[in-house]
Amino acid sequence: ALLSKEVGAPVRVQWTREDDVRHSFYHTTSAERIEVALDEAGKVTGWRHRSVAPSILSTFAPDEGNVLPLEQCMGMTDVPFDIANIRCESGKAHTRIGWFRSVSNIPHAWAIGSFVGQLAHGLGKDQKTMWLDLIGPARTLDPVAAGLPESFWNYGEPMEEFPIETGRLIHVLNLAADGIGYGKVMPEGEGIGLSVHRSFVSYVACAAHVKVVDGVITVPEMHLAIDCGFAANPERIESQMQGAAVMGMTTALHSGITYENGAVMQSNFYDYDVVRADNYPQNVVTHIVPHPFSVHATGVGEPGVPPVAPAIANALFEAIGTRRRDLPMGVDV
């Protein structure tokens, strides 16, 4: 309106989708590596997770390339496993990035969830057993009280009121697995994958059914179980989990940005694809853990996304024996 007033004529100022796809700042790129040590009985005794990614600090000011403590604490340094020796390392990366739902939880959950599936196969265990072995018994964890720095980030919530409760993690894993019928014999070319993650002080598990049809990855069914404390509006929680299924599948299968001669090749939804109705699960079931009002309500908008992609990857491996280690995986096998 101000420009139009100055020039005395209509003025159109628009940031197009093509502008957005080609010139916006993208979600963090990340390289993740996990190694474990095993004892003679095959029990995991050591865990080392290395992550190299740029920091969101770059959006606001020049940075040294180190990620912020809050980014490390998004599903990496707060790994709730019953392992005697855990070490997490972050490297430097210099790329300006932008916002994305679930932020650094996505690459961390992708690495951990996929690795658990791979570890299960290597040790001859099923995925659920592997997850339960790593999580260990139900207990309450306070990383700061255990000696980690005061900078340990708990999504802005006091750790004494919002501790890490592995029993809640176990419960949502069982809910999602039981809901989808994990353990049943699957036809050739089909598989079920599991993943579970704590973020924004909520606990979410995903069980995904993958079916390869004519060389294309499809996801006929998905179960998401969430423990977010007191559920003030269950209908909105369900819709958030359905949206998380869309975004998690899109992250897993589509939406890659590629470059040629320094320019972004994608421009709009015809070449920057998202999950559409023809490949959205026919059945997305949300399991909400009930709690009384006395249990703090916690995050719902972002926690549903991180476990979706690793669950799909684990299901794909069960279906065809192929392990995908990069996002997006693509839809073709």
C-alpha cells in the first residue's frame, strides 16, 4: 500500500513458492554416526553418537559453527538408554539454516531409530526387544542431577518437574506396537517398523506398515502413540499426530533439495514433492495415554514427527532387506 501510494499505481509485491523453494533457508543438514561396544553376551556397553550440523544461531548472528546446547539436547545427549558408557560429540558446520518443525530432533531421531533397527538385525533380535533392552527398566532420569552441565536443555521446562521417565517411553512403544499388530507374519514385500522418541517433554512412538507395490514404497497403516500428560483437547492431539504422519512421511520419502551449478533445481510442488492422498496411510491411528489433570500437559505440535522416518526405514528393511541411510529415501526401490 505504501509503494502504491508513492508511485500512484497498483503495486504487486509477492514472495512466490518458486522464490521460497529456491532462495529460502532450509532445514539443517546433518551427518550422524553412531557406534556401539558390545560385551561377550551381546549387551550394549558403550554408545558414541557423533553429529555434525549447523546451528540455528546462524539465523540471528555470526557463529563459530558449534551447535547450541539446546540443539544437542534434542534427542541426542538426552538419549534415555540404560548403557554404562555414553558419549555424544558435535562437530562444526557453517551453513545458515531456517526453521523446521521438530528441529534437531529429526536428524537425531533418524540416526538413533534407524541404528536401533540395524542393531536389532545384527544381533538377531526383533526391533521391539532391541528398543526395550536399550531403554532398560522403568526409571526417572535427571541428567543435571547426574552431573551434566546446568546448560543441559529440557525444552525450557524444569527438570525436577519434567524429568525423563523411561516407563512412559516404554508404554508408548508398546501401545503403538500392539495397535498395529507388531510380531504378526507379514506377506512378502511388507514389513512393520518401530521407533520411539522423547521431545518437547512428550513421548511418542511410531509403528509404520510399509508395503512395496510395483517398486514403490507405500505406507498403508501407521499407529502413533503419544504421552503428553493431561490431554486437554484429544481431537486436536489426534489431528496433530495425523499432520505429523504427513510431514514425517514427506521428510522420509520426498522434499529433497538438489543443486546444479550452484542453483536449486526444484521450484514448485511438481518437482518438490510432498506426501499426497494417493500415498497417505489409509489408516492413521492415534493412541493417547490418559492422565488426570494433575499430570502436566506437555508438547503436541512437534513431538509426532521425529519417530516417523526411522519407523518407515525400519519397516522397509523388514520388507525388502534394504537399509536406507539418507533422507529423503525416495519412493522407488
